Amino acid sequence: MAKKFHVTLTPEERAELGAMVNAGKAAARKLTHARILLKADEAEGGPAWPDDDIAEALGVRTVDGRPGARAVVEQGTAAALVPKPTARAYERKLDGAGEARLFKLACSAPPDGRKRWTLRLLADRMVVLGHAEDGLSYETVRRALKKNALKPWLKRMWCIPPDADCEFVAAMEDVLEVYHRPKDPRRPQVCMDEAGKQLVGEIRAPIPAAPGRPARYDSEYVRNGTANLFVAFEPLGGWRRVEATDGRRRTDWAWFVKDLVDGRYRDADKVVLVMDNLNTHTAGSLYEAFEPDEARRIAAKLEVHYTPKHGSWLNMAEIELSVLSRQCLDRRIADKAELRSQVAAWQAERNRKHCRTDWQFTAADARVKLKRLYPSVKM
């Protein structure tokens, strides 16, 4: 390829570059450029080295063979020694006040007809409101939100308790006191909860995974009804029991509790039972399922502690249900027989490993971290 720009140095420029190289006090990049220009000099008496020889001798990789040649021709040696900027300087579209307006907008309700804010919608609305006169790209919005860990497109369902609720804090502290009792075989602590499971069958047989191909299943399926799962979890003993039933009626709960009392805990003085305050979780359910003498016998063996409304997170059985869902139930299960088989296998493995829950949250912690839930008492 013919050379478009030729380096031709004057004696003064050659002397200046030579003095810089000999002194060796400039930046390394600047000294390298000076050496390249001296080797590429095509003036009378100059070495006029070919591009490949310069690159090999100085250990550089040149873009056009003559770095700085164009700058020397058009602007002189001083411009050739200045490093070429590697990135464009962009004018900042959002200052601190602009970002604050963006965050306030992103945390507000989306406009009518929209489920949530999107990056483009936020950018357009900022322009409409006059907060970005020259226009705003969604990439600028994305960077501002990412820098401040703000994700307006995400929502999470949460149990939000009311403020200053004496009933809530009373039930919460009661459950927390139970959790910090020492292990007592005569009074075992048991958490109980329940959850539904949709039974879904395959219409076409799934294709198993193979090298280079993930497992495949058809989007079409058949509904086979629902089942209910009762879970009893003994956090200090690392034991749990899961039972699949057709429904979650009063009598279903009563029989599940009877099996606990007359089974694993038949030798216990009391079963300290922590559970949600549902309308089926009462002693009345025992009287609906059994004769009065039997119902009274079972009820007398229970010490019941209810979690507060909007405080089901205090039930450690929910933690166990979450593990069950993620490890076992998060897939299509066709019928109750398969559900019982899979749940039994999961239960046996967890019990064999004695998986426990190390609960650390105390009433003292609650009085600090959940202070807003406590009523203000004026003496």
C-alpha cells in the first residue's frame, strides 16, 4: 500500500526528539512515539526505516505503520506525541437533581394502562415532564437506575403488618419465646403449616436431556385437580412429616394432629404446637372429627401458639415448605399417588440428614428492628 503521509523532520525537530529520548524523562508512550518518528524520518540523512522494521525493532504493533505521521504532516511533532483519545467524552444528561427526579418517578405508580414502568417509558416521561430538555435515552436511564440499585419493574408479594398493633406484637413475642426454649423431649416444639399443590399431567411424553440438548416438555398439559399438603416440622429435632390429603377441611386437620399426638409424640406430656391462626386450626375441629372424650384427650395434650395475622413468616414450617417446593414440588406431578411417593422420598432424605433450622431472631431484636410495630406507651 502506498504511503499517504510521510514523516519528514526538520533538523530542529530531530534534535528535540533526540534529546527527549536520551533524557528518558517523558512518559513511556511519548518516548515510544518519539523513537518511531525518528526511525521513520524520510528527510535527507534520516534513517527512513520501513514500517515492519520499526515495529520489530521497537516491539510495537502499529495501526498504519507510521503512528503520528498524519499529525506530523498536519500539526507538527508536538501533536504526534500526544496520545490519541480512546473514548469519546459524553455530556452528562442527568445531574444529581435530574437523577433524583428520575428515582421519584420510578418509585411512583405507572401511568394508566401500564402494568409497570419500563426504561423507555421512564425516558419518555422524563422528557414530557421537562426534566430532560434535549431528550433522554433508555440507556442513560438504565445506567442511573443500576448505579443506585433501583429496579422499578420488580414487585414482591409481602406480608405487611399494620403499624402500632398490640395484638400483632403480643402474638409475635409469644412465638419467639417458644422458639428460644431449650429442647425438651417431654414438651417437643412442633411447627405446622399447610399448602396446596396443583396436579398437572403430561399430554405428550417429555424428551430427556442429551449431550448438547436440554430436556424438553410440551407446553400443553392436563389438569388433574388439587391436593393439600400438611407439614409438621420439629426444628430442634430435625424431623418433619408431610401428608398429602384431598382437602384442607377441619376433619383433615384434626386427623393429622391426632396422628402426631398418638404417633411420634405419644410419650410426650405436651406438644407445643406453633401454627397460623386459621379457622380450621382450632379445638372445635377435633370435636367435629371425633367423639367428645377423644377430642378432649387430644386437645389436652396440645399447647397451641398462634402466629399473628400477617406474620406467617414467624412459622418455621413455612421455611420447610419453601424447601419442599423448591427441591421436590416445582415440576409437573400428575396424581396424588405420585405426589405421595415423591414427598415421602424427600421427607425420608431430610429426616435422615436431621436438617434443622437455626432460628436467631429474638424478642429483643424485634423491639429494635420492628419498633414501628409496637404501640407508643405514654406514662
